[in-house]
Amino acid sequence: MKDTKTSGAAEKTPAETGAGTAAPQTPAKPAAKTADKAAAPKATVPELKKGDYFKFGSYYQENSSKKTPIEWLVLKKSGSKALLISRYALDCKQYHHELADMTWENCDLRKWLNGEFLRNAFIPAEQNKIAVTKLANDSNAESGTFGGNSTEDRVFLLSLAEAGRLFKDDAARKCAPTPYAVGKGAWQSNEIFINGRACCYWWLRSPGYIQLDAAIVHADGEIYQIGDLVNGADDAVRPALWVNL
């Protein structure tokens, strides 16, 4: 139960050639062009590391009439791929439209993220950079609530376990909603802030204590395993994805 809520997170030398004194001179052969080829610019992978911010795609943030670049937080780097989560909560959506026993596999929010949100936030070239990720959907570690089957998604929410290990502490999990998300109903704290912006609750994909709930992160960054009802209407959405850089 959310007791703090009111009703209102490249270089290389030409060889020298010479002629003998008795023999007629011949033109020197031109140096091989390998140096030129070596100097050609190569595509480079952005030097991102955990904790960096990276702009990719665009979405409604300040208002509902104009998209602006999405800022992502790098949670993990693996070769030329990076796991990203939006810096701000980008929208406000129910985990599912009705109160029912639910898993990530079957919820409305998963369908929205991999459908409407994916199309709206990324042009086709950007969509091609987003990896298909196989997700393990574990049961709630405290209550044993069933997590559902594994899924393959391009955009997803973090699990309870991921939210625990990918951030160093509660403060690092705090998140503010965009003005657009607030306009869609995202709750904001009157007491908890990050960089001067009021914080919100945001969904995780794992189940809560019962099958009618989905886990969330509190405004103060604490992981709330009990969760909120799946049809809760004021929890914000913080998308995550793996991108090929």
C-alpha cells in the first residue's frame, strides 16, 4: 500500500628509392597507397560507460504536440551493446486495463511498449538498432507469485532483480516524470525530489505479492515488492532496452 500517496526515475612512410651512378636514372616508383587506406576514418562505437547519458529516439516530453530527444541512462555495457533505461519516466500507463491475475507476458503495458511506443519513439533506422532480448520473468522472491513464461521483447521494464543489481542504491533509482507523463496522470511526490524535480512511482515487470499486483519502485527509489494493483492509473513508465551502438 502506498501510504505516502495523496489523491490528487590512423597513421603510418613511403619507401625511398635511388639510382646507381653508372646507370641511367629511372623514375622512382610511387609509394604504395596502403597508408592512405589505413588513414581512412572508421566507424567507432560511442565510448559509453555505466552511468553515462545517451540520446536516442524521441518522444513527447514537454507537451503532447512536439517530440524531443529521449535521454537514456546507461545501466550496463557489453561489447558494442548497451542496456539503457530512460532518464525520466516518459508516460503513465496501467500495467493492465482491468484488475485480473496478470503476468508480464500477457499485460497491456508489454504490448504497448513493443507496439505503439516503439513506433512512435523510434524511426525505422533506430528500431533496427534495438536488440530483441530474451527476458526471464522470475516469480516474486518473497511471496512466490508466479512471474510467467520467458518473453522476447525489444522494449521492456526492469525486473525486481534487475532494479536491485543495476543501481547502486535507492537514491540512484529515484526518477522524475516528464511534464507529458504528469499530464497523463503520473503521481508526483510533494517531498521527494531529484535535481529539483518531483519524483514518481514507476512500474517493474515482475509480479507483486499477489497475482493482481505488479512490482514498482517508490518515489524515494525503494523497491516495493508488494507492488500496486495492475490497473493502477498513476504509476509511470520507464522503458528499458538493449541497443546496438
